[in-house]
Amino acid sequence: MPISVTSPSRELHSHNMDMDDKRRNQTRGSDLKSRLQRRSSQSPNTERLSPEEIILWSQSLERLLASKYGMTTFQAFLKSEFSDENIEFWLICQDYKKIKSSFRLSSRAKKIYKTYIEAEAPKEINIDHKTRDLIRRNVKTPTTVCFDEAQWIVYRLMEKDSYPRFLRSNIYRTLLDSASDYIKV
């Protein structure tokens, strides 16, 4: 039976890579912290992220998405996890519902379908076959609600999966620490 032996130089290289990753994460955290502190020290007339707002994000996905900064931070988190198609789809559906022109509705529905719904789409979202078929039929004569079922599925997926991971992430923890530092001052 062959025995696997790791050379000391390979172990050292692996250890150095782990240390580099830790430093990068710490640097990202301190960069985020310093940006937050700079934003907090801006003039009172400029809109800024409050510590209370950061804390509110942990109450629900709905509160997070209602916040301009929360939405941007969550999008950055999802992008870092290569799952930003979910929030993109959800946002596009929100905009889609506001379309008044039937011509624009039709062309936008086809574009959304080709980008997010059809099998092998460039940003295919994770929905069941039944919902995918329903949308395929709805897109032929689109209404403002033809993506509602898929949007609800994606929202629930983010709520049950991505959102809890976001709350445990370094991005959110760093902001939360910065907020508590700011409150203490």
C-alpha cells in the first residue's frame, strides 16, 4: 500500500497561502471598516449608512432589500459566492412589473426568459420544471405577473439559503462590528 508523503516545502507553501488568505480577509474587513467610518464622518447633509440600519438588516431579508446600502452589500456578497443571478432576477422582476407598454412588456419578458428561465440560460435560476413550463407559456402573451411564481421561489431560496449565510459572512460581521464601534464612540 503506497504511503503519501507531503514534502515540508509543500506544507510551508500551503501554510503561506492560508496566511495570505487570512491577511486578505482582514484587509478587506479593515478596508470596509474604514470606508464605513469615512462615510459616517461626512457632512450631515449627505445620506449615510447608520449603525441602526445595519442592525435592522438582520431582522429579515425584506428589511435588507428595502435598504439601498443593504441591497448593495447583499449583491456584493452574492457576487462573491457566484450566486448573484438570484438577486438580479428578483430585481428585474420588480422593474418588469412597472412596465406599462404592452410592446415593452413583451420584449422584456422574452429577454428575461432567455437570460434567466430557459434551460441552459446564461444566468439560469433554480426553479422547478413545472414553473419553468408555466413561464414559457406565459411569455407568449405576457402580463406583469407572468414571472411572479419564479420570483417568489427565488425570494424564498435567498431567504432560506443566501440570507442566513450573508448574516454569518465576514462582510456583514465587519459592518456590524463597525456599527457597534461607532455606537460606543
